[in-house]
Amino acid sequence: MRDDVTEATKALRTLFEPTPLQRNAHLSARFNADIYLKREDLTPVRSYKLRGAFTFMRKRMAEGGGDRVFVCASAGNHAQGFAYCCSHFGVEGVIFMPVTTPQQKIDKTRIFGAGQIRIELVGDIFDVCYAAARAFVEQNDGVMVPPFDHPDIIEGQASVAAEIEAAWPEEGACRI
């Protein structure tokens, strides 16, 4: 698994540089500890969720899945990371979002998708939205890009830990 995370971390460099690990003086003083923050707000979509979506989609593309429609269900950060990846890979994407999703999230998702995505607003809660996405995948021979519960998603998101380890200020203090 560690080698897979290392590979995922290297592949992410096609999208963005490692995000910095910064000591937060205010929190460190408040809690009398050295507190560091991983600045995932500096990724193109301001969230670590891009890492998982990219890793999953990169692997499907390597398997020849670029001619299929990619699908996700999300009310926010996963949708934005997914949309960015659809634009990056030049593939069609369909994003199922609950009707209660704030308009700002919908608008940002469209921007990140750069014309490669379609948004479907379905149901009041995530579970209804996810079920609609799964049905769409089955009917259209699509590829479901889950928000968190797939080994490739986890592998991509684990790149955060690999970057923390590499950036840790005290040699030997943080080893995974």
C-alpha cells in the first residue's frame, strides 16, 4: 500500500505542487503545543478530495475507461474534485447533487468542470442522490467514482499523509 500511495503522490504533481505544512502560531500558543496545518485549501479546488478522485480516475483512464461516462454523487468537495478531474482528463462527467446543495457549491462545481460535466439535482438527502447516481451508472455503463469508500480513493487521499511525513520539521518525529 505504501508504494501505491507514493505512486499516487507523484502522479498528483501533474495537477498541483505539494501543499505546505505550516505551523500555526495562534493554535500552538493557545494549546501549548506545536500545531501544524496541512494547507489543502491551496489545492486547485481547496480540498483534499481532489486527491482521491484524481487517483481513481487516473487508474480507470489507464485501463482504457476514457470512453465511458464518469459519475459521482456529492453535495460539495468530492463533486468539485471530480469536476476538476473530468476537465483535466477531458472526459464526460455527471454529478448527482441533492436539491438542497447551496447554489455557490453548484456554481463552483460547474466552473471546475469547464464544460465536461452535467449536474443533476436529485432528492433532499445524499442517500437518495447516491441511489440515483448508481442507477444512472447501471443504465449507461458508466463508472461510479465513490466519495470515500474505495481503495483507489483512499490511496489518493492518503497522499496527504505522505506529504506530511515528507515535510515534517523534526527528523524522525513523524513516521508512518
